[in-house]
Amino acid sequence: MLLIHCPYCDETLPEAEFTYAGQAHVIRHPEPSSQTDQEWEEFLFIRENVKGDHFERWRHFHGCGRYFNAVRNTVSDKFLTTYKAGAPRPQLSDLKEGGE
Amino acid sequence: MTRFNAFSLLKNALSGNKNWTEQWPEVEPKSSYDVIIVGAGGHGLGAAYYLAKEHGITNVAVIDKGWLGGGNTGRNTTIIRSNYLYDESARLYDHAVDLWEDLSQDLNYNVMYSRRGVLMLAHNVHDVQSFKRHIHANRLNGVDNRWLTPEECKEYCPPLSISKNARYPVMGGALQERAGTARHDAVAWGYARGAAMRGVDIIQNCPVTAIRRNADGSVAGVETAKGFIKANKVGVSAAGHTSVVMQTADVRLPLESYPLQALVSEPVKPIFPCVVMSNAVHAYISQSDKGELVIGSGTDQYTSYSQRGGLPLIEHTVAAITEIFPIFNRMRMLRKWGGIVDVTPDRSAIISKTPVDGLYVNCGWGTGGFKATPGSAHTFAWTIAKNEPHPINAPFTMERFRTGRLIDEAAAAAVAH
């Protein structure tokens, strides 16, 4: 059972309250019609699938209902941090395992 | 390596079973090979076996970071079926079932393929309509599948509760009688032995750290823990770690790696005659020849390489199983484990050439790769040997995510692949 810190509720709660929502910081192009097939493939389907520290989105589904971002290590499953949607992407060098 | 037959069994029995030769030799890697397969699971070992047997390519190595069959081949629930909706999938999975039927004879190794039937339960009107559509589509593709009423389901699988008061009432089921189970370890061992007998080197506990490319972009070989090994062709069959390996050759794939868990109960006498799956509650169950109930469901919700997974999913799975089979609600569960499965956006595999000359990939089997093992291995070997896909795996390219020609089994079944 993962324990996840919701940056809006400012509480650390069990995984069952949350839903996973995929890789974070995937940005939709402001002019979608200008995109090539290859760029569409990148945007829709290609993901980092990193073995290590992963930037990802979660939703506090059974709580405040809001989406937020997190950094989690995909080998240890431990969270390095969670932060509000729209906040800048943190530098990995500033983070340590178990930090909030 | 001794062929298994009545005579060799008798001879070795009389000498106290002390003179059996090894099933495959422990070898050090050579400096170069015609083909290197990365990943010694059923799919990779099978590909090496068919390369040697059907294409005469025997200067082959299969390299694995762990022991052979120690990844998803040894971690799945061993269900075999081919009742997929789309034509492309039906052809691929039914090709696998065709090969499963004679695999023990072909390999001279008992893979314990058991045609015990897979029954998929319908619990609501949507399930009924969807399964009937699947049945019609399957039959048009020559795949056996038929509709059973709740009473017929109960007759086929006596432990099933068809009470109308159940939380998930059984409104019928789709039965594929040709489907069943096999012994997962034996599949890896049988392919390994068959390949080794034909001259293939099997190199265990030797991680491939990178794929190296020539100046013209083509494949040069692989970097491993035991040094660089040259190869004309490299086939990657590394399941959940495919993204990690392929990234070293600058090939990015539409994959995400998730933990998929399974569990077994304490062993009991034979009680459960078939495989039962339920998409609505999302769980499946069968009984192994050792007597354990083998139970599984979907992946955990988050990507991970941890080979563990979380307990909430196990709770959900066991709750679903005891709801449909109240008879099992006092049974104790013995072990649970996780494997890392590589999932594609359309939940169909990729068996394909890549933009890199001489590099091939067989991945994206997600939660349902075991059933496809012989068909996947057979068509992957063909693709590597001839540098072009077999007609059966031709639609399973990596380009389909660019062209949009998806094989969308995710939409067809939503769960339980």
C-alpha cells in the first residue's frame, strides 16, 4: 500500500484514495493541426517508462478530487515529492527519497 | 542431452537416475553470433528454438540478466485461450493454440498442456451482448467459442454459484473448450533444451547493458556484463524491461511497465475442473496440478519495475473470487508475487522490425503473453530470419501507433487479457 501526500489537502493518505493518471508534464501542442503524424504519436503514445525517478500525475479521487504531480522511484515505489498541478517541475538533484 | 522416451526412462531408472545428462549446458559467450536474443523467457527461448529448427540458424545466443524463465514466464497464471475479438488477434493467438496442441511432442518435453476449457462469465446485460458478439466474431474466424446458460455453466464448473441473489449473478458464459493451461516452467525448459540441442547458447545471469550500433546505424552487437558480443541481428524479447533495453539503441516504444500480481492458495484435492474468468469483477481462477488455486486479476494502477505490487489489488481480487465462489471463502492463500508487464496503448503486442537495421523487437504482451508463447516465438523467429514479418504478425508493427491502424483489444475487452 502506497502512502501518498495530497498537496491540496496537505495529508498523507492510503493509495486506495487515489487514482494514477500517467506521466506528468505531457504538453498538448497549442496548434494541434500543425502536428505531424510522428509528433502525434509522441504526444499520444510514447512515454518515458523510466526505471528510476518518474514524474507522474495522481488524482485524489476519493478526497478533494484534484489532480497533482508527483515524483516516485519506479524501483522502490517510494515518493520523492508531490506538488500542485501547474507548479514547476522540481530538480531531481534537490529531492531525496521519502521527502515531501 | 538425452532424448526422453520409454527406453531412456527405463534405462535411467535401472541405473538409479544417476546418469541423466544436463538439459542444456552452462556456456561462456562467444565473441560473435549471427543472432542474439535478449531475454530468456518463453518467447525468447522459443524464438531461438524456431530459428534453429525452422530456419537453420544455429549460431544463436539467448542472453538473460537472471535465470531462464525467471521473469513473467514463471510468474503468470498459465492460461491459454484465443477468443480475441479482432481478426488479427484471433489469427495470432489461434496460431499459438495450434502450436500448443503438439508442443510436447515437438519439444520432446512434457509442457502439460491441458485443454480444460476457459469459461468467461457474464454478469450483466452488457456482458451478455458483448460476449455473444465475441462468440460470433470468433466463430467467423474459425476460433471455437460457444454460449452457455447459467445452468450449463454450473454443470461445466460445479463450484460456481449461480444464485440469483449473488452480488454478481451469473447470466451465462462464453466457453472456449480448446483453451486451457500449461506448465509454465516446462515451456521455458523445453524450449531451452530444444534450442540447446540444436546448438544455441543459453547465457544466464548476464545483463545486457546496451545495444551498440555501427556508424551506418545498423546493429553491431550488445554490451553485457561479460563484455561486448558482436551480432548481425539482435532480437529483443525482454517484457517489462524492453523500454530500458531499446532506449540504448535510441528506439522509443509506446510501452508502459506495470506490476501484474498473482497468488496461489494452499494445495487441495481436485475441485476446480476448468479456468473461469470474469471481466466484470476482474479476476480469474484455475487449479494447478499441484492442487493450488491459481488466482489473478489486472495490473496495479501505477507503473513500476518493483516485481511486487500492492495489497489493495490482492484484496480486490480475492473479494471478487469469493463472491463468485463462496465455497473458497475459508481457504488460505499461500503466496503472492508480481511480474513486470509491458503494456501498449491498444493492448496488442508488437512483433516487428525497428528503424534500426538488424534490430527486432517482440514486446507489448501486457498481461496476456503466456498464452501466445509458441505463436509469438514462431513468428518472431520468422521475422528475424527473413527480415520481414510472417503474414500473421505483419499487422503487429510498431508503426501502427503512427498510422493509427491500431488493433484495439483494449476497447474490445477492456480487461482480462
